Amino acid sequence: MKPARVALIGMGTIGSGVARLLLEQKDRIARHAGRPVELAYVVDTDTRRKRNFTLPAGLLTDDLHAVLRDAEVSVAVELVGGLEPARSIVIQLLESGKNIVTANKALLAEHGRELFDKAREKGLSIAFEGAVAGGIPIIASINECLIANQVESIHAILNGTSNFILTQMEENGTDYAAALAEAQQCGYAEANPFMDVSGSDAAQKLAILAHLAFSAHVNWREISRTGIDIVTAGDMQFAKELGYSIKLLAVAERAPEGLELHVSPTMVRLGTPLADVRGAYNAIRIIGDAVGRVFFHGLGAGQMPTASAVVSDIVDTILGRMAITFKTSDLWSDGREALIQPRNPADVQGRFYLRFNVDDRPGVMADIAGILGKHHISIASLIQHENEEESRSVPLVIMTHSAPEGAMQNALQAIGVLSSVHPGTVRMRVRN
């Protein structure tokens, strides 16, 4: 049978993993695809740099136009990353009649509508399982396996770098800076870790999941997010004392008023599946109205987990399954009606962990409690340890009952001007 010809654009870490699977597991992949799958081109701008995988002679090229001219190539895999030149490359590939497989969540979050409209115009498909949560098959699960359900909520750990840092802080008492340095040394964090630790990477992935699960048209930049750099080793100790673990949690939850959306460090009850996610792993908990609660857990990044998802998309595209799914799902389209709108973050209710650094003197607690009460925020519990070092200030931890986000922000603004409260107040959401 005539082989299906595939072109790989980008030979970095993930690209090397995809090439390895396509070349070393030919028989296995051919059985699933129903015919041989031939890696015809590997395109990279730097053909001289050393890689951890050696390609057969003649396969590596810097000539993208060779792919564009080859009418026999039916699937092109974009693993360049970033926005440009990735966006321009995908448009050229679509114009030349290639179905697309990508793991580029930033590209989809920023240019999804433009690229998907172009694919529909050309009668082609775009597959993107590897773009969210690496080797966890969450895109297919939401888009295909859970279609009988109205998804009610998504609670997810979507950034392995942040989870690794928080795990180091929790298990070893490491401070944030040292845990970040270790993540960089292990290869989990980039030299500039902003996208990971700020919650931006998770927000991009949450925007994609919200579009799939809720038909919500969400700009990822408008998702409320807080980074993990606010968390200290002291917060980890307080969390443990209170029965919680701290996770960078991405939340999308339906309510009659709209869709709650945010990414932030969150106190998650110990003993629950999300609290037990350690190291560089990802996890997604979904509640559907028919299936109930389902939980996905696995490596959310890395060479081979993501390559696994990419190769699965290649096979689905070759078999024609992706064309059917792509056509019927109508993703990132003006024709796909927004079924729910994001809620005003100020109206979202929730419990909160508050840590203040306050003067160790009488009346401070009463001042803070008075302001919280004025904003109708009730205190559930508090911790103030004895000042053994006789320093001028001590940490004061308060757990609240449920209150609106807006009321909490206003209360903290008023508390922040008290002379007895020092800078560095920390607020985290609490999820049981």
C-alpha cells in the first residue's frame, strides 16, 4: 500500500521525539494507520547543530519550499513553537494543501480562529492534542469521549514547571528562588521562566480547554491569573498545618451567571487527587453532568510524552478521523456560537487564605477583623504563633468563609493602609 508521507517542521526536543517514534516504531504505527507512514522531510533552520537523535542521511533540510512543492505530503507537523514564524509557516502549509498537526498552544491561543478558518477554507484539518497537558489525551477526551456531557467544571494543574517548584518547596522546605533554580538546572524551567511561573502558560491552555468544553470565546490574556512567586516556604508550612497543599490551579466552572475562569496558587485539600500531584506532572479533573467526576494524570510536557500525543494526531489525520472531528466540532469559528460568557471576576465567590505580616501588639487583629466584617467577610479560623524571636512583626494567617472576589480585594486594599500591616500580604483561593 502507498505510504502516507509526513513532513516535520522543527527539530527541537519534541521534534526529535516525534522523528524517533516515526522511524523506530514503523511497524506499530503502520498497523494503527492502516498503511506505512513515511517521514519524508525534517525541516529545521539549523541543519548543523548536534541533536540527541541521528536522522537518516538526506532527511534533514532547511528548505521549507521542498515540502510546500511536494503534493504527496498530506500531513505537516509544526513544532517550531512560538508565534512567528510558526503562524506564517502554518498558513503556507495550509495554502499548499497540507493537514496540520501541532503542539503549539501559544499559536492556538493567539491565532486559533485565523488558522482554523484557513483550514476550513481549504478543506483541511488541524490536530493539536500535544498542545495541552503533553501526553494526557485531554483534547480527544473532551472533544470526542465526553460529548454526551455538559461539562460543569474543570480544575487542572497545567504547568509542570510550576508544580515541580511548588513540590520542592513543600517537600524540602526550599524557598521559591532556590526551587526555581533547581527547576532550571533540571531542564523544567527556561532561562526566562515568566510564562510558566506567572500562570500565563496555564492560562493559554485553559482558554483552549474552555473553548472545547464550554464553547466559550476566551482571550487568554483576559483570564485572571496570579503567579507562584507570591508563595513562600512559610505559606507551605501554614498550608500543611491547615490540611492543604498549594497548587497552581487553572479553573473553569459553570454557573448561572457565567463561566468562572482563573489561574492562581490555590490551597487544595490534602488527600484529594489534585493535592497528590507531585513534581512535573499535570492533572485535570472534569465533572460532567452524565459521567460525573473523571480524573486525568500524567506527564504534561517533555520530549516523549508530547511526541506520543503528536504521533497519535498524525495517525488520526491519516485515517481521516481528524477530518470528521474537525468538520463537526467547528472550533474557533464565527459559526460556533458562544454558549456562555466569562463572569466578572469580582462577582466570583470563594474561600480565601490570607497571610499578613503585622506588628506584634494589641489591637491589630481587631482592626483587621473589623475591616473584613465591614466588607461582609467572615473569618473561619486564624493562626498566630507565639513570637519566639521577639521580632517587631509576626505572620497572621486567616481562613475566610465564602466571599466575593471584589469584596476581598476592597478589604485587602483597606487593610493594606493600616500602619500595623507590613507589605507582602498574600491571598490565595481555597478549594476543598
